[in-house]
Amino acid sequence: MGLALDEPKNNDKVFEFDSLKFVVDEKLLTSLGKLTIDHVDDGHRSGLAITSENPLGGQSAENSCGTCKC
């Protein structure tokens, strides 16, 4: 799972928060469940952290693609 700049497509779900729009593929959203996007301030590793309710690959949240800092 990752972040990319993209335009909405027919199979996407669009969420808007303040002036930001988030586009998520509906099929991926179904697999991941609830998504949480937070800003992390960690020096040179600062950015957005995406956490999913259902981590990809069926692994634990700590060892999966369920959390991504981009």
C-alpha cells in the first residue's frame, strides 16, 4: 500500500477532508477495511502514516504492508 498522486477513476472511492481529497480503489478499500491517515513528525522520516484495519498478507500489523510511511 502506498501513496500516489492520481485522478479519481470509476472504481475509486473519494474522501475529502478540509481541502484534501483522498482517492482509494474500492476493491482495495474492501480488503483493507478502515484506513487511518496521520501525519508523523519524525525528523527526516516525517510524512504521512497509513494504517489499515486489515493488514495486507494476513501478517501482524508490525510486519505487514498495513502501515506505510510515505
